[in-house]
Amino acid sequence: MHLTPTMERFVLHWGEMGTRWGVNRSVAQIHALLYLSPNPLPAEDIAETLSMARSNVSNSIRELQSYGLISVTHRIGDRRDHFQAETDPWEILLRIAEERKKREIDPALTMLRQCAIEAEEQPGTDPYVRERITRMLGFVESLTGWYEQMKRLPRPAMVAIVNAGAKIAAFLKK
């Protein structure tokens, strides 16, 4: 696949953004390339296009598959796996959010719940500490509950809420 200057800029920037989001640069660049590609690509073409080691591409593909951001397809007469990216930005957002929740928020909730129980049960726990832990737990549980409600909404309702939020924010600035 040949990258135009615009495509290259997109891929490089997506890679930089990925590092800011805690994702390996190579993973983000491969995702960007597959997102832009009109056709599924085999790993060898990805490696060649992005000048990456084949092993790096394989590891990155596995990570993208674990997020549900890319899938495997096959072509008649070609035994290689070809990869394609999810192209709906809303679906990409929801898949990333769900995976980040599983990997980051759920373990944090478990830890906060355990700390809240321990703070109640342990004699001598400073009430200030207990209150801070309880407040943080309540905050994270509230956000998690909001997320669970939002992800069940039909897409048009989600879009309407985002658009309404932007209008409300603009109104409040006035």
C-alpha cells in the first residue's frame, strides 16, 4: 500500500496520540493504516508499508484484535490472513471505552471497594481517610453506572446527548 503525504501524516499522528493514551505507537499506527485502507491488508504489507518488523506487526495485531478494533478476513487463493479495521468512529470509541473499563476501571473499583471495607473494619482508621476512600468509590461507581447506561442507548440517542452536551456547554459559557 502506498501512503500519500496526508495518509502518512494521519498514521504518524495517530501513533503519537496512541502513546498519549497509553497505547504502543506501533499498535496505533497499524490501527490508523487499517482504518484508512480501502481493502484488508496482510501482515506482510502492513510491515512493509510502515517499515516495521514483522514480529512487531504480529504482536500489535493481536492487541488490536483483543480490543475488537480489527478483524481477520480471507481471500480466495490467498492463505494469508488479511486484516481490516472497524471504520465507524462511534463503534471504535465504544470498543476502546469498554476495553479500557475492563483493564483499568474495573480493577480500580475492586480495589476501592476492598479499601472501603478495610477502612470500616480496621480500628484506628482515621475518619478523614475513610471518608476520602468512600467519596472516591462513590464517584467511580457513579461514572461507571453512567457509562453502563450510555452504552445501552441506541446510537442516535447517544449522538443526540453528545450534541446536546456541546450546546449546553456553549450556553453555560455565555
